[in-house]
Amino acid sequence: MMKVRQGLRRRRGSRLLIALIGLATYAALLAMLFAVFTPERYDLVAGQVSPITVTASKDVVDSVTTQQMIDEAVAAVPVNYTLDETVQPAVLESLRGDFDALNQIRGWDLGSDGAVDAATLTRARQMLLGADLTAEDIALIRGLSDDDFNTLESDVIAVVDELLTAKIAQGGEDEAVSKLERELTARETYSAELVDLCSRVASSVMQANMLLDEATTETNRQKAIDSVEPIVYLKGRNIVKSGEIITRAQIAMLDSLGMLAGNHSIDVLMYVGVGLLVLLLLSTIVVYLAIYERDMLKDAGRMALLAVIMLTTCGLSTLVQALNPFLMPVAIGVMLTAALLRTRLALVVNVVLAVLCGIISSGVSGSLSSSMIIVMIAGVISGSLCVAVIHGKTQRVFMLLAGLLACAVNVLTTLALGLITEVDTGKVLVWAAWSGGSGILSGVLSIGIQPALEWIFNLVTPAKLMELSNPNHPLIRRMILEASGTYHHSIIVANLAEAAADAIGANGLLARVGAYYHDVGKLKRPLYFKENQIGDNPHDRTDPLVSAAILTAHPTDGVLLAEKYRMPQPILDIIAQHHGDTPVMYFYGRCVEQNGAENVDIDDFRYPGPKPQTKEAAIVMLADTIEAAARTASDRSAEGLEKLIRKLIRGKMDDGQLNDAPITLKDVERATRAFVTVLGGVFHQRIEYPDLVIPPKKHSKALAASAEEGEKQNA
């Protein structure tokens, strides 16, 4: 139960670590993209002479100039009116009523002195509410004769009638009254005071008969607004040129682009869009891993490596983009993923990185530019072909070959897309040259970065395995010198393991190198292992339980020793698992003989395990067992060896040692045939040479005779 709980805690910890790696990768990618999209800011103000030339980072509208054009278009739209034919007779009728009231006031009896008291004035004002009569006005009209009053009334009504017939627009009432004043004044028969009185009476009843048609006018204004084409500065156009005076319109454009110092505003929608796109791209990789590479989702080390590869690619592309977007080393990500992780995963990562680098190539514009499209498509095509070159290759020179292939494909893709989207052939050729440099740069950088990643993450790559298989490796040199029997045993086990691993589709190189080091723990006490003994056997004077403890400790000792030399984890797993938890039967039997079966626990004689978890570890276990048994077998014929091999493999299966390994019965059969083939070559029959004395060669006899004759002559 305790082991189960510890396993659950480890799994939870691994999942949490992987989740943190994912979040960190997402945040780092966003930071890179936001850094690319954040424009440079300038300290400029309207009216000053610009010390620099500023180019539009993306399409921007000249809002100030455009608004001026809109205002002019709206002002040019005529106002629409509708004629209200009821206004003219109503105004004339009201005007006649007011003159009738004035005529009544003329007939009032004001006493002998004709003075206008307050009550009379109030009464008069109530009759003509809008005219605001004064005592002087009453006195003035009372002084008119009947003919003069009637003439005045007729003239005022006639002028107002003419004005209404000519149409008075809404809002033009005051102007109409002013025209009335001018008309009466021009006749030179009326005093200024009388003209003023008439204008006040007319003003109180004057109405416009041309009413504003707001709906039609607004429609026409909107049409005028829509007809104005906005002034747009396309990406790359100079907004401000060095040496020219900066205008308010230019400042407004720079401000809208966030290119003014002190402007801390951000394009929130753009950043949200970028964040959502990056999330979707990373989700694509996660979904692929969940379906086809589920074991990787449980391996924090490999997930961290994948994150580093993606961030390295995007980081280098961000730096190179400032020089030229077509030079970005997009293919470096797919090369490193194919070489250090898995080739099928590299195809998915390639698409994701091509999109991300395409976004980076667009710079702060964020628009679907030609460079963005070309970088994306060229990256997808060249990256896919790079996978085909690198797949299954162990030499680093294939990285350079993949880079050269990416160079050629990038050139052709850029030419093809450039000729479609551009009319300037010279520009397209320049693009193609930079794009070709991208492939070469990717290959060179991959060759330089791969060893560093292998060392940092302690990876078991083909190149790393070839390095570990070198006889000059310190651990192998120690085995040759300190445990030569173990070394030779490991060589044969390696031959068996590689052949069997290749037969079942496992990693043959990993199985071979794992077999080289599987018994490295014997270096701690080499003389306690039979293959290193010459005559003396220390187990003859050692308690069986102690002897078993020494033997069963060598996998653990091997892991500790290999860790000091930074062996990759798959090699450590083979060292720890190559015996599983099988018991050491020889010393168990001796202990039973000495103490009785009831006093001996078989678990005290078992290896610590765990059982093999991978195909390679299972193959090394079988190869180790078969080589040790075949060395002492009496029947080494092909039939005898096959019978022995099948018996040993069946014993491991019956003991459950292969239960945790992803190996099938079909794999077991293929491995068995491979073991038989290799052992048949190791223990092949030889011709028995006769015990004869080899006579000297004829020319040797002649030489001997000549020498003897010379000695006689000299004597």
C-alpha cells in the first residue's frame, strides 16, 4: 500500500511539473510575440521639425484629415425643407388680430391729460402678449390718425405676406422680421419708433412656413459621409519624414499606433488574438501526444526538451527577424525534434513552429503579409523534407544535409509564391536568397545546439549511443582492465541483444550499448563474479546469504556508478532491470542445504528489480541469461542451443519477469531465432588441427647452407 501511495504521489508530481512546463512555455512564447508586436516609441510633438523618419508599422487611418474631409462633405449637403401651407394664413390672421387690438387701444379714454397709468399698460400688454408694449408705444399709436393707422396696418400685413409667400425657412424668423424693418424704414413715412413697434408685433406672430426635413437631411448627410474615402497609410509608408514639420494629423496616427513616448496604451484585442492562437497551436501538439505519444506526456524531461526546442526556434527567429524575416531559422525546430525526440512528432511541431515564425515575420503589423505567408508555407514544406533526411540517421552530417535541402526547397518555394504575389521580380529574387540562407543557418545551428541539448538533458540519441559504445569510454576501459571477463561477457550479450532488438523492431543500438554497461556494477567487487576469477573463488568461504547479497547488489551498484558518469536514463533502466527480481538459485540451494528450507526465505536471494519495463531491457535480460548458460552448455549444436534458449526464455516468462515489458509472444519468437543465429556463430565448429612438426621452408635451407659454406671459407 505504501508503494502504491508513493507511486501516486510521484505521478501527481510529474503531472504538476509537466503542467508548469506547459504554462511556462505558453508564457514565454507570448512574451516573445508581444515583444515583436510592441512598436518603438518616439518623443515627438506637433509643430517641431522631425529628427527622424517614422514608418507605419501597420495600416493606419489618417483620422484628422479624414474627419476634415467628412466635415466638409457634411457642410456641403443642402438642408431639406417641407412647405407648411397652413402657416401663412395663420400668421396673417394673428397679425390682423394684433392690429385690431392696437386699434382698440387707440380708442381708450385715458382722461384729459392722456397719461398711461400702470393698469392701462397692463391691460394693453395682456392684449398683445408678445409685443411687450410700453407707455410710449401706446402714446405713439394714439397719435396716429385713422388713415395713417390703416396705412400702417396694410403695409405691415403686405410685407409679411410677401415674406411668407417667398418662404421663411425654419430658424429664419428673426431674419424675416429684420427684412420687415428694412422695408418699412425704406418707405421713409414711418418713424424709427413706429418701425420698432411694428417689428415687435410681427415678431410675436412670425412663424416659418418652410419646416426642416430632418430625416431626408440626415440621410443625405450620411451618404456624403459614406462617400468620403478614409486616408490610409499602408504598412511601410513614411508617416513622418526627417526634416519636415510634424502635423497634428501625423501625431494622431503615431498615437493610434502606440508609437509615441508616454503612450502606454496597448492593442488589447490584438494581444488576445495572439494569446488565443498560441493556445490553439500548443493544444494541437498536446492532442497529438495524447493520441499517439502518450508516454511523452508522462515524461517531464522530454516535455521540457520539446519546450526548449520550440522556445529556441522562436527566440532565434525573433532575433534574426530584425535583420530579414526570410532568414529566420524555422527548420531548426523540426531538425532538433526529429533528432532528439521523435520524427512523427517533428512533423506536427514543424507546422506549429512554421505558423509561429510566420507571425513573428510579420513584425508589429500583425497583418497577413507576403513574408508571413511565404515563411509559413516554406517552413512546412522544407521542414517535412528535413524529417525524411534525418529519420533513422545517427551521423550529425545529416543535419547539414537537411539544412542544404531546406535551403534549396526554401528558394524554390519563395520563388513560386513570390512570383504569384509580387510583380517585382528583383525583390522576389532577393527574398529567395535570404530564404535559402535560412536553411543553411538552420542546419549549422542544429549541429551546434544538438550536443548541448544532449548533454543538458542527458539524452540517449544515436550520436550519444555511438559515443558511449566507444571502447575508450572510461567505464569500458575500467571493465577491460579490472573485470576483463565481465567485459567479454558484455560484448557477446551486446551482439545477442542488438540482433534480437532489431528483429522485434526495438532500438538495436540502445540494446547493444545497454548490454555493454549492464554489468558495470561488478566493478565494485569483480572477483566475486565467476567470469573474473582465476582459480580462487571467494564464495567458497563466504556465507551463502552474504554471497547472494553481493551478487544481487551489482545492478544497484551499477546504477550508482553509471550515474556518476551521467549515463542516460534508458541505460540506467537497463542496468537496474536486467535481472528483474529473479532469485539467485545457486546460493539459495546452498543456504537450504545448510539451514533447511523452512529457515530460508527465497526473497532474501532475489535481485532488487524492478522487472524490465521496456523491450530493450527485456532483451538484455534474456541475452544475459542465454550467454551465461550457453557458455557452460555441453550441447552446442544448433538444435541444442535452440532447445536451451527456449527453455531459458520459458523460465523467465513463467517467473513473470517479462510481465511488465511491452513484448509479445511474436516478439519472443523472433528474438529466439535471432539468439539462435548469433550463438550459432559464436560457438561454430572448428576443424581440429593435427599435432605435426612444421618443417623449415626450402629457401631457408639454402640460406643456412650458404652461411655454413661461407664460414668454412673464412676459416
